[in-house]
Amino acid sequence: MAELNLKQITDKLNNEFTGGTRKLVFWYDDKAEFEEDIDSLEISNAKIYHLEKDNQFYTKYFLERKDTETNYLIYAPFPRPQVRDNHLEDMLLYSKQFFADRASLLTVDLGIDQKYKPVIQKHIKFFGAKDRTQKFYELELENFTKESIEVALMSVLCKTRIAFFDEVVRVVLTEDKLEDNKFLDAFKKYDLLEAFWRLCEEQFGYTDVEPTLEKLVITMFVTYTQRYIQGEVPSSWKNFVSYKSGNIIAFLDNLMNNVLYRGKYDDLSSLVSKSLNAKSALESYNPEALLNCDTFEVVDQIIIGWIKDRLLSEDVGAKLNNLSMTEICKDRRKKHFREKYRTEYHLLESAYNVILAANYQSEEGLKDIVIQYITSDYKIDSQYRKFYLNYDQLSDNAPFEKLRDLVENIYTNEYLAKSVYSWNSALKKGDMKSVLPLQRSFYSKYVQPSKDRVVVIISDAMRYEVGQSLFTKLQNDEKCSPKFEAMMGVLPSYTRLGMGALLPHRTLELNDDSKVLVDGMPSESLKQRESILNSNTQKSRTIQFDDVKLMKKTELREVFTGMDVVYIYHNQIDARGDKLNTENEVFTACAEAVEEVFTLIKRLSVSANTYHFIVTADHGFIYKRDKLQERDKIVHFADNDAFVNRRFIVSEEAVEDDGIMSLSMGEILGNSDSKILSVPISSNVFKVSGGGQNFVHGGSSPQEMIIPVIDVKVEKGHADTRPAQIMLVSMVQKVTNLISSLDFIQSDAVSDVVKETSYKIFFISEDNEKISNECIYIADKKDNDPSKRIFRLKFNFKNKQYDKSKSYYLVAYDDKNNVEVLRHGVVMDIAFADDFGFGF
């Protein structure tokens, strides 16, 4: 360590003061390099005397008259004066002079070849402070060259934990402004600025008569862009293209993909984009040429603009590089700026799928219409929902207003108008009982046959397409085995009747007071529904989702233990959609409903020992974003005693008018009810006061009546967990030392979900030869602060000849299953030497 320099000096001085005769030793420290250390020297047989420029006469008097017996080290923190000016010159004739060359001491101490001593001497000012010297030692360089020494010096000034030039450049570019950069100022102070720019040329091919950080960064980004666009970069950029594109691409790739530095990349990208006026320069390019480039945000903006223009022209067949618009959107969501433009790409993809319905044609028979809906048409509803889900997330949706108008027009006037009309035309002619299982048969078909405890989750207004989203999410969970079916809901398709139909019953009726009776019993409240369940299955219970959500594990077990059937009522979608001030949030509520029900299933499977679930709904809904016009409202003349809703009227007599269809309630519910149900044959509504207008249900349409049924069985066992992951933090492309240290980060803190694991980490050649020692790291850190999850590993490399043209890799394997989790390419640039007993 650094203290060894002083030990060498101490040993040499103590050797000078051996023997029985008195000795005086003069030490002229020309640059005062050891002024701070002199008093800490442990000299056993002499005292230290501090010589000053103006106390020479006193010194001569003191040493030759006052104390003539003690050995003295006379330390002078200045050069030896010329003979004519040196009043102690005669004393030097019978004394000794000591020379302490810090550069020589450092060279010997570090084991640096003497031919590199001039490098140490050139930067000797750097070693004037203990802390800098100590940090240099702590880098533990093994292979010293002119370059490695310079990089190490810069690394200390940049406060990097390892000595790699990429790390130095990363710090310089990202941890201070490009102008008046404090790191360049430090390089200049310690005579390293010329070395920095020389290494920038060697590493990145950047050379300039008057180099600047801004031009270095521009060179990097332009060179990166040149690699990933088809054709040439703009003519005004060509002078910035470097011949060392590989190193630049590796550097920027590491920067943009590193969890700690990607934000810094974005800042640099924005700066270069503005400096080069990239938007103006690249707008003239065919978007096809930019498809693989993600250097600047403007590339995404250009591609998004192109897709939007094609969609507005309804040119759904347009392609770039043989990729459809949806394929382009999916591909761009994998690029660097995916987080910033993810919403726009999702929006465009959904718009594309809705616009495909511009020439929508419906089947005619009820069975064929149902098949068409549950296999393909539901996707149009889903894409329309997802379009608005993303549209509402945009901070500025003005650029997409025309696209929104087109989507709205096609969904409402082409798809919804035609599909609902065809549905009702077929429904009046056909028999709804013959095409799908009836919601009225839900309990007997799905719940009663279950031999184990079953939890029925009824999510109010979870229409078929939303159920499909939940089904897909469950399918993607390896512990879940879901089955998806559809059933035909009741009419009118509203909450009280739908909830009643899902209970066990022999009779279901809507009485004259518009109350729903199940086997003659009221069914509106939670307690009433529980009574109906108990009349069929004694060990049964009803509970609200909001109550379950707040329960602790012990409380959950108390509720579910011993039960055969539990009905959980979840109300996210309907609760939001039925209110005027929140109906436009209904699509957000749909997404939240999917997450909440999924989480509930996973939680109960772990905490309540329940593994069989059935998810369904009381009814679906129709939602259109544009406000209803007066022409969309049907004026009715129903009796005062009629049960009137926006989407249905139940009365003693049919409501006769254009655009209205009437059905027998007795036929719908399978009883002797003489009342008549009247519904619009389109998506229009009856004109009534109050409530919302965009979110409606109760009427007759596939969206309102086709109900999802998801039967889920969850594998018994522990909750889903994943191992703690690791990532490389150090910016390293080239290894130059036989012993090198690298920094990694444990990506997530260990928790209930993230479990500790161990990794084997080492270097290999392209032929899978192991070329370093194997480090074992146990990922068990629980700190939430990412900086506290950074760890360092030291690698010792085989002392052999490495081929710079071949590929070498840092790899990491999960120690439990031997699966590779990390692979990072490097260049091995280690000077070959004889084996020093590394033992490989």
C-alpha cells in the first residue's frame, strides 16, 4: 500500500544512522513531496530537524555548537541552494545527503517496470496527496503499461471503483456538464488531458485539433446512427463518423441498456439531437431507413407519425421492410425509447385493429353470429377499449384527435351498428337457449359438480372481451390451468337479474315491483344471496371483494375453512361506469378489474388453501366515447308502471315503434310471466333522465349478453417467486490486466417474491474455454437502496496469449439450475508473459 513508500524511506534512513559515530544526513526534498509525511517517519537513532530557507545560520550554530552528539536528519522542503547561497555547504562536506525519489519508490513498490518510471514521474504531482495515492493502490493493477497507468490515474480522479477507460469516459460524460467539465479540469491539473484525448482516439476513433466533449459525444451518436440506418447519415454529419464504430456501439449499448445509466443516455441523446437538429435532418428519410435505429427520440416520432398518417388514410396494408404496422409497433416497443413511447405504439396498434373493421360484415343466423363474436368480433371491442385506455394516458393527445375520430366513427357506425342490429334480428328469429349455455344454468352447470371447494368471483360488468384478457393473464401463469367458456346472459342484462341468475334456483322472476326473486326469495342484498346459497349448499358464504382485500391471512382462513362454496362480489367496472362523473374511466376500471381478480386468485390459493375458482359476470356493457346525440335517443310512450331503463323497458304491453324489439319475459326467464321486454335493436338508448350516457347495459347485444366463464385450477404450493437477478454495472469492453475487478448490481432486493440465489461468474473464450477463476456470488441483499446492492468481484485470468480478433465473454450461471443468465462480450488485450504461478 502507499505506506510502503514511507517504510522504504524509513528503512533506508535507519540504515544511514547505524554505527557509533555521530551522523548528519541532509535531505533536500526539491518538490516538498514528503513534507506532510516527514514527522511520521519512525527513525530509531536520530532526530528530525526542519531546515528553513531563513534559518541556516541558526542551524549551523545549533548543530555545531549547541548539540554536537545527536544524530540528525536535516529535512529541507526545497531544492539545495547554489554553493554561493548555501551557508551550510561546508557541513555537507562531512555529512551525507539523502535522496528520496517518489517516482522510484512508487515504481518499486508497485512492481512497475523501470521503463514506465517516466510515466510515474510525469504525473508525480498526482501522488502528492495520500488519499489519491491510496486510491491508486486500491485499484490493484496487475499489468502495468503506459496506458493502464494513465487510465488508473484518471479512474481515481473520476472516483470509479475499477480502472477501465470506458468507465472513465462514462463518468466524464454523465456526471458533469460537457462544458467546463470538472473531470477534464482535474485531468489538466495532473497532466492527463493529452492522455485522455489520445485514448479517446485509440478507443473511439475520435480525433480533433481542438477536441471537446460535445464533439466526442456527437461522434459517438452519429457513428451509432450510421450503423443502424439504411443508407448514409445526413451529409452534414459525415465528418463525425468514426472508423472505430464497434467500440462506440458497444459503449452506447452498455450505456443505454444499463439500469443505472439509461437516463444519462437519454440526456446525451437529447443534447446531440438538438445540436444536430436531428428532427429536421431525419424527417426527409424514408421511415423504412430508420426502422432499426433508436439513437434519438425523433426516430420514434417519425415512425409514429408515418403510422398515424397511414391509418388516417385507412391504408392498413402499408408496410416498412415487409413489416405490417402492428409488427412495427411491437418491434419499436423493444427499442430503447420503449418506455417513453410505449403508450403511443399500443394506441396505434389498437387503432389499426379497429380500422380493419371498416368493412365489417356480420353473420346472419344467431349461432353463426355467436361463433363470429366469440372467435373474432370480441377483439374489436377489446381493441377499442385498449385504444382509449392508451389515449387517455397521453399527456398531449391533440396529435391523435383525428385518429380518435376515425376510430370512434368506425367502431360506432361500422362495427357496433351492424353487429347489434344483426344480433337482434337473429335473436328475434332464433332460440337463445340453443346457441350457448344459459346464465340461468350457471350454478347447476359449473358450481354444483365441483368436488372440492370452489370460489365463485362475480365481477360486475366484466364483459366477454375483458374476461378474455383475464384468461390470457391466467394462461401465462405457470401455476394456473384456466378454461374459458361463454354463456348467454339474461334479459334485461342488468345487475339484479344477472346476479340472481347466477345463484342456485328453480325459478327466477322479475315481479311487478321490479324486484328479482330467486325461488320466491329476494336476492338484492349480500345476506339475502347467502340465504339462497345456504338453501342449496349449507357450507356456503357470500362476501364482498373489498372486505376480502383487507383481511389478514388468519382472517382469510377463518372465512374459507370448512366452506364448500364461497361467492365473492367484485364491483370495479360497473361502479365506475354507472356514474356520470366517472363513466369515461370505465376502460381503466376494466384493466384494474383484471389485475384485482388475478391477484385475488393468487392470494387465496396461497393464504386460504383454495385452488378452484370460477370467474364470471352478471352482465356486460356497451361503451362509446362520443356523447350521445338526440338522434341516438328513442322517445318512448311506456306506461307509468313500466320498468324503464336506458337500454330496456319492462311493461305489460310491448312498446311499439321503429327501432324497438319486444320479447316475452316468460320465455326469457322460463316462467309464466306475461310482461313484455322492449329493447332497442341498435346500440341506441331510450330517452330517460339522469345517469350516464356513454356506459350502458341492460339491453340486447353481444357485448351485454355474452358472459365469460373462466374455470381456474391453481397448482398447490408456494407463492410464485423468482430468483434475485444480477447485472453488470461496470462499463468494460476491453480487459488489459491479468487481475481485474468488476462491479455488479443485484437488480432487486430479496423479499417474499424475490428469493436469494447464488451465481457462478467467470470468463470464457468463444470456444467455451474457461479463462478466469470462478467467482461465486450469493444474491441475498435486502437493501431497497440500489447503491447498497452493488458488489465487486475480482477475476484472475490465465497468463496466455489472447487473440484480439476473437470473442471472449463474461458469463454468469444460476448455481441451482446451471442456466446462463448473463453474457457480456469483451476484448482481451493482455500482454503475454511467462506463467507466474497462477495455477490454472
